[in-house]
Amino acid sequence: MAAKRYSLKDKLRYSFENTLSKGTVAIIGWLALVSLFIVSIAATIIALTGIKPDDGDQMNFVEAAWQSLMRTLDAGNLAGDLGWPIRAVMLTVTLGGIFIISILIGTLTSGIEGTLEELRKGRSRVLESNHTLILGWSPKIFSIISELLIANASQKKPRIVIMADKDKVEMEDEIRSKFPNTKNTKIICRTGSPLDLYDLEVVSPHEAKSIVILSPEEGNADTHVIKSIMAITNNPNRKQDKYHIVAEIKDEANLEAGTLVGGDEAVLVLSGDLIARVTAQTCRQSGLSVVYTELLDFDGAEIYFKEEGALINKTYKEACFAFEESAVMGLFHTTDGSVSINPPMETVLKKGDQVIAISEDDDSLIASNMKEFSISTNSITESKVREIKKEKTLIMGWNDRGITIVKELDNYVAAGSEILIVAETSAAEDAAKSLNTELKKQKLEFKKGNINERALLNSINIPSYDYIIILCYPELEVQEADAKTLIALLHLRSMADQGNHDFSIVSEMLDIRNRELAEVTKADDFIVSDKLISLMLSQLSENKHLKKVFDRLFEAEGSEIYLKPATDYIKPNEAVNFYTVLESAAKKGETAIGYRIQADASNPEKAYGVKVNPKKSDKLAFSENDKIIVLAED
């Protein structure tokens, strides 16, 4: 088939359009050529014909070209021309100039606007290193930023870089409204997809010290997170060193896939399981929620790792006494990456072992070199054998986390304990029937009903229950589900006030912003929300090995945090230092990390009486109602 022949006009038009597609510079180039053509024609006519102003001399080509150029740039020059021949030529030049200048101004304006728009979108590459990179956007981001601002307070020129499929200016405005003062931390936003390799290069992931991947609120969240991990670890331009990636997984079924993709470069937080375990543990122990909050946020005491050469070949008990202003809670074995929480007191530290300690800052984790601890041995008591009481737990509302909560409670409660589930979904009823066959220590009952109906709540005999848990309905819209929880919570508080009861309530919020509406009024009125996940992600972005510590603390096996009667350790009303408490706990195979003063249990300004990591040399007299915070097997 013969090739189609195109006319010269078609070819010229095609070439012209191709040059215009190159943008503003190409258009300016064409305008310059047109201007040169007009000026050259006018100068040629003037030079050849001898046309000149009535009051002037004849012009050569160069002078005529100059005069023509001045009239293309400024139409006012035409008014000074005398003589109709020269006016006719210059009028033509001026009209052409007006046309060209108008197009030029429009082109420049559009070009500048386009450039500013590109800059506004945040497409320029981030020239940072050793920064914290956050990929994605959700309400959790504000809690993470808040924690990182505190963690960065002692660092030099810290940077937080955020990339999400969201307008850059909108992100900056929202962050600015929440954090008017970011102190020494600079926050940089960019628009892009965490799944796009080109977009990822904009935020320099290969130079970041840690990468936090947020789970989106809509769609298949876990798939998005796993793909984001792949985009980093399988990037053709990836760095040789290992990445430090922290991400949230919502469905346990996707945890294995995420682990396969991330390997040892990604730390995955199973959000639903974490919330369920914390809910089960905090509802049973007054003040435990305050302890967990203290350990998870950066405001106050945090968990640090440190290898102390002076402790090599020393016992774990000696390590507990080695720090005046830090509370040792376990060991991190660098040889195999394992963690021991509250190991046997006679455990010997080897080279490479690091102490895991609670401290105000990493700079304060310093061995004191003290030899005498002024332990008051006469004040130490033996643990009292107490009868394990049967417990009654009320669960209001339902979601998949309820199954984990019920199973987790079965690891702690005494045989013959009871659970009542009150919900209005068939899924809750089916789960109750299934769980009844699996539970070993608890008897489970189900009652169908609306948790917002006061008549139903009155019929349940709420005061007879030791612990109350309110769960959200995930099938409802987020705000509607949280509203349902809030209304149930208000009913319970009203019943507590009217009957002078003291309920231990743990409630769940889906939206972090609604947590403030619930307004926690006491340590036993704990709101569990995605803020817990935010705190965990923030901590892990600073030290990924903390995941193993929290895994040990939140699982039923091994040592966990308990608040036990102070009289199990120290005689009441006798002033002793905390070294004495530490010694008493060590005799029982436990590690003391703090205490709770019952007299301050309703005072939020004193952390509801909870003090984690007290200064060990300070003396304090404990009453019969006070508690000692320990790490113990049970």
C-alpha cells in the first residue's frame, strides 16, 4: 500500500503544533521569530524606499530596525512620527507589536501560574536525609506528629516528611491548625501515591531513618499497605542497607503476606489484636491504662535500650539496682535479637546484652555506681495468699475484636467467672454460641438489645459487674458507631452518679477525634481508640526492637504488668526508699517499676496516683490501699 502524501501545509502545521507542545519557551521562541520578521520587513522597506520622518534624516537598515523594534514594544512611540509614509509603516509595525506583546504577556502569565501550581502541588524533590517519612494520611497522623515532635525535642534539625494522595496545601493547613508551633522540627508535605515508584523518589525514602506507612480509612487497607512496602523494598533504586519500616495491618489473615514482603525490614502492628489485648488487660486492673499510656507516649518516661559495659557478668538483679533514675524491666540479647522481660534474678548479662529500661530520656539512662542502697529489710513483707474471686464482665456492643477480648480474659480470670454480651447483631449471638464451647474458666451469656436504651441497662443490674467493656459496631458509619458508644457511656456515667457506684469502664472509639468528646474522667474510665496504634507506630519508628517488648507485655504468657497491693511488699505506713521495694519484689521473682497512691486515684494532674520509674533513693510510706507496679508471671 502506497504511503499517503501530505501537503506542505499539513507538514508545516504538524511541525508547528509539535513545537507548541513543548510549552512556554517554545511559544516565546515563535513570538520572537514573528517579531524579528515584522521588524526586518519594516526596516527593509524603510531602507530601500528612503522613507523618513518629516523632521528627521533618512535611516539605514540598522537604525530603521531599531526604530521599528521600539514601536513593537511601546505603541506610544508612534505618536511622535511625522509624515504619512513613515506613519503607515510604523502603524503596521505597532499593530503587530501589540498583537505579539499581548500573546507574550498571556503566555508568561500562564507559564508562571503553571509553575506556581506545580510548586503548590508539592512535586519538587525533598532534599533531606535522616528524616522520618510518613506515607499516607488518616486521623492517626496527628497523634503520630504530636509524639514525634516530643521525641525530636533533643535532636538537631529533625525533619518529618509526609507524602499522601492529598493536596499539599490542605495537608499543610490541617497540620498548621493542629500544631501552630512545631518547635525545632520542620514538617514537609508532598502530594503523591505511596504506590508509585516515581512519586516515592520525591520524598527520598532511601535516605529516611524510618518510614511509617499509615493504613487508609477506606478500601482494601491492608493491600494498600503491603503494596507500599513492596514499592520501597523492591525499588530498583533501593539502598543496600536495610530499611526501617513501620506499618499497620488490620486483618490477621494479611499479616503473613506483609511479613513475607517486608521481611526483617518491616515491623507490622496488628491493630485489632493490639486493641483487644489492651482492652482485656486494662479493664481488670485499675490504673493499668495509665501505665500503658506512660510507656507508649513520648511525654514522660519511655523504654530505652542500652549496653552497659560495667554490667557484663553481673546478674539481672544487680542490673535492676544499678540505675538510680531508671527502672530496668528486662534484657535485649543482640546475639539473637530476643527479648527477656523480668528474667530470673540470677540471669547473668553477657557481652552484647542490653538492659531494657524505663527512663525520662536516653541521656538519663546512666549507671549510678552506688554500692549501698539503704534497704530496710525489717520493712519487707511476704506475699499474702488471697482467694481468687470470681469476676463478672459485661460487654456492650460487638465487633470481631470481642472474640479476642473474651479469649484473652479467659487467661486471667478465676474459674466460674461470668461474661454477659449485650448487642443487637446476629454476629454477636453466633460468636457467643461458638465461644461458649471454647472457654475454660468463664460462663458466657448473650442478651439481644440496644445498648442505648436506658430501660435495658436498668434491667441488667449494671452495678453487679466488676468490669464493663463497650465495643463499636463496625458495620455502622464511623461517626454513627462512635455516637452509639458515647450515648452508652453517658448512660453508664449517669447511673454511676445516681447510685454512687464506681464502674470500671473501657470503651472503644473508631475516630480519634471523638476520644476528646468522651473525656476520660478517671483512670478506670479508659477510652481505647486508634490513638493507641498511633502511639505504638511512633515508638516503633524510633526503635523497631520495642515491638518485641510490647509483644511480651501484651501476651498472656510470660511476665506482664500488674498492680499489686503494697502490703505484699512493704509494711504499711513505714517510710522506705524504692530500693527496698525493688528488693522485696526481687525476692518474689518480680521486677518493681513503680507504684500507685490510692489517695490520688481521682486526680488527673497526678496521673491518677500512678508513678512509673520513681527515683529510687526517695522515701515514701505506703498505705494499705496503695499498689506496687511490678512485672510478674501472675
